[in-house]
Amino acid sequence: MKYNYKEMANAIRFLSADAIDKANSGHPGMPLGMADVATVLFTKFIKINSVHPEWFDRDRFVLSAGHGSMLLYSVLYLLGYEDIDIEDIKNFRQLGSKTAGHPEYGHLAGIDMTTGPLGQGISSAVGMALAERIVNAKFGDELCNHHTYVMCGDGCLMEGISEEAASLAGHLKLNKLIVLWDNNNITIDGNVTASSSTDQLKRFEAMGWNTMDIDGHNYKEIEKALFEAQQSDKPVLISCRTTIGFGAPMKCGTSKCHGSPLGEAETEAMRHALSWPYPPFELPFEVLNAWRVAGKRSKASYVAWNEFAKKAGDEFWSYITDTLPENWTADLEKLKQTAIKEKTKVATRKASQMCLEQIVPHIRQIVGGSADLAASNLTFVNGMKTITAQDYNGNNIMYGIREHAMAAIMNGMALHGGVIPYGGTFLVFSDYMRPAMRLAALMGLRVIYVLTHDSIGVGEDGPTHQPIEHLASYRAMPNIYTFRPCDVVETAEAWEIAVTSEHTPSILALSRQNLPLLRTCAKENLTLKGGYVISDIAKGKKRQATIIATGSEVSLAVAAQEKLHQKGIEAAVVSMPCTELFDKQSPQYQDKVLGKCPRVAVETASKFGWEKYVGLEGDIIGMDGFGASGPADKLYEHFGITVDEIVESVENLL
């Protein structure tokens, strides 16, 4: 079918402008400027099905410039997606509306990820494109063969994360990735040239991309560029030279239409300028019908794929839905029993590697990696195969020194499906990953972060490498599990929870130094409770105090418990590997574990947050400042995180 691109693009423009005017809030510049590119992409090139929006082999679309959300909402409505109607368009940015200020994953079918923080979308799209190649390498073109399209602006390219992700995409030759850059030379504060003189095309060429430069309002050039991009042997950046706010007579080409409504007068003037004689939210039948036909354009491809998928059987379906195989924990259970029998004393980073040796062979979707710290994070295990541009059929990614990109790429892989990602770095460097980790929590993704060197136990590397405030800050973040296990058993339990938590990302904060085996039984996953009594008082005695600890400090608490017992003081030790899970338990369980007696919390990190568990009358042994450089045992003494300090604290409370 031959479409009237001009009229169809104007439908995007006016739906967007009218919705933003009605909300008196939003960013009209990008939807107006990129409407022509979006029209060609969605009516002629992108492979989607508005009736079956979750089709696995559909093309992915990421609006990295998430502030331009009304472009995406308009397109979804025009294409005929069932869960968006004209009332949703009219309710843009209203409380409880599906059409939020920025696209939110899970609010509407057709939104492939939550975007808004600039640079995250284009970087996560690299993960989607990589996941597509990984699944393709296992199942072939008939079952997985699609593109990932990104629409981004100057802000996404300026943010440092995009440099890291684009560099890896070029290195891995992810030729199914096509980025459409809204090159309009405008940011909120004015012209791009006021703050940047980067030649983005040369920059991307240097990173191994193919690049094109087109007039973003010339339909023939847009068609030609997209056709050539689909044939590329490398990822592609298409510079779409556009006028921001195209069609708005007084505001187009200026920052005035970037982040503010056009206003009634300007929108009416645009109606006249673009010969659009229709009232707000009204579309001519011919235009809407053309869009609806475009929404069904890939129906034949969907039907053909569905037949191939049925023939592929349960193995394929369970794979792309990230379904875990039965009895995948059997070897993990054996590891726990062996550790208890042999009283295995290792660092929890090593315990994590021991767990991965029992997990990775059983779960085909697991894909690991590290930000050039695999030798320290111990994220690589025997039998893993590194993914390369020549062979995507692997399960390990060499991310290089790119923590920002690693976290976002893992989000993209998890969103795509067919990959359960984990990635490692030092806990202190997770600050580089935090925006993507926050998005993973917001979207509810199964992403696992192996964050080692979790305390002043790092030792000689000093305060730049010793995380202090990190545990408290992640515990403050909604919908993310922060595990700090004390031994092999708790580490295995944390891994089991992380792998099975389909809608919650997980942090494993792991020690550099060796820790003793404290658990004597592994019949029940006690880490699932978040906190539990790991060493109780003597039978028949009355509990006089409770010592709460995590990770490497649990063994100190147990040693202090013995000293207190010798002094006639009965204290129970509570291991609290995951405060988030403990907070989910019933008040009765929490009271039973913590006891009705004075409490002391011990952790080599910021004291912030432990007041919740010890109360105003309790004590917290932890860090009030940054660490220092020196041997780990000397640092524990220097900062007063010792067995004797715990004993003295309990005695003082009593």
C-alpha cells in the first residue's frame, strides 16, 4: 500500500501537540521534528504486530529520547494497539494514566523499555541487539531474526554511557542495531554548538559503525537510509537532520518548543501552516485507516514465525520465556551439603564462583560477564564461552572497563528475553552503574549484580576502593534485593533467590577475605527470610541481647557471643543477609528473631538504616567516615569493628 507520508506524519504531530497542550506539560519539539522519520519507519520497515504486541521475533523500538514520549504514544494509537485509545492520549501525563510523562515499561504494549534518563535507552538497546544475536546463534533465522531500532537525540549521545555501549556494539558488530539520531542542533539551554563541537558521525565510524547523513524531512532519503541500514554488516547511526518543532511557525528551530507546550495560539497557527483543518484529537478516516493497515503489515511474518515456533516445541518456548529447568538447584544443594561437611572457609566471592559452577551448566539462558574484573569478581567458570563478533553462541561477555554500559546492556538483554544476565565489578564502582540499576528495579527485571570487595576488608587499596555508603543506599532503593552473605551456604541461597526472582534485580555483595562456614544446616533457605537466628543462646537460658550482623561481621558476632557466654551473658546472633526480605516477614517473625532485648548491629559500612532494627536504645558498630589503606585486620582494629568492641557494646547496653 502506498501511504501519504505527509498526512500520516501530521497525525503524529497534532496528536502530540494537542495532548501536550491539554496536559499543559510535555516536550513537543521531538515528536514534531521526528514525525516524518517515525512515519516511514513504522509504516514500511519495522516488523511488529499491533494485535500480538509481545511477539518474540518482532523488531524492538527504543525511544531513547524518552521526553518525546508523545511521539511513541501517538504511533501506538495510530497503529491500532488495543490497550491504548484516544482517551489515553487525552490523559497524557495525568495521575494513573498509561501515557506517563516518559515511556514506562509495562504501562502499554509497544513500550519495550522505560526511558527518560538520557543515554540509558541507546545503551540498553545494545543489550537487546546482543540478545537477539545470542538467541539467533542457538535457534537460527527462522526463530530469531529481528532489528533493534533506537530514536535518540543529542543528549543521549552526549551522555558518557552511550560512548561505552556504542564502542562495545561496534566491537561486536551488532549489525541488527539501527540508531536514528534526531540531529536538530537544539538542547534545552540553546544550540548544541554552545557546548559541543563533536563530529558524531566520525566518532561512531571510529567505533566501528556505519553512518549516514540524511534530511529527516525527506521521505525518499529516509526510505533509502533505512533500506541500506537493514543490509549493513555493522551497527548503523543515521543522522536525521531535522527542525525541532517542525510546523510550529514561531517556535520551530528553537529551544522554546523543546520542553514546553506550544500553547493554543501556536498550535492553531501550526494547523494553518500544515493545512490541518481538524479540531484537537480528531483524525480524518483515510489517515487513521492507513495507519491501522500499517499496524497489520507484518501479519504474514507473524503467522509464519508462529508455525516455526510451534514446530520448535517446548525447548524453544521455555528458552525465550526464561523458564528455569526442573531440578536446576540439585547441584547447588550438593554444594551446600559439602560445604557444611567440610566446613569450607573461602571468601564469598569464591563461594559465588563455586555456586556459578553448579548453576551455569544447567541454565542455558544464563549469560555472565565482568567489567574487566573477572579475575577478581570470579564471574567466569570452567566451560563458559566468550561471545565474539565471529561467534555469538556463548555465555560470557567481555565488557571491558565499561561499568555504565554493562549495567544498561544487561537491562536490554533481560528485556529482550532468552537471556538471564549477571555482571560483576567491585561494589564501590557500582556507583557507575546506579542509573541502570535503578531502571532495572523500576522495570522489575531479573538482573544480577556480582559486586565483590564489599568492605574495608579490601585492605591496602584504600578508601577509593572501600565501599561505605553503598549498602545503605541500595537498601533504600525500592524493588532490589541487596544480599550480603556470611558464608558458602548463604551465598548459594542468595544465588538461588536471585535466579528465581523474575521481577526483582539482585545485588550480591561479596567479600575479598576468607570467611568461616557458620551454617550447620541447609534444609531450608533461611536467606529467603532475610534475617534469622544463626547462633542461638544456650538451651534453657534467657536471651539478654541480640547481635545483628551481615557478611564478614557475622563471624565476629559469633565470636563475641562466645565471649559474652563466658561472662554469663546470653546473646543470640542474627544473620541479616537481606534486609529487604526481612522487612517482608510478619511482625511476629521479626519480633521472634530480634527478641525483646537490647540489640547491637555490626557491619563494616555506614551505620545509616540500622536504627530500624536496633531501636533508639540500641547500638550500631560500623563506619562513620571513609576507610583507610592498610592490611584488613589492622583496619578492623583501627575502626573499632572487633569482637571486643561488640562485647563491650553489649555490656554497656545491659
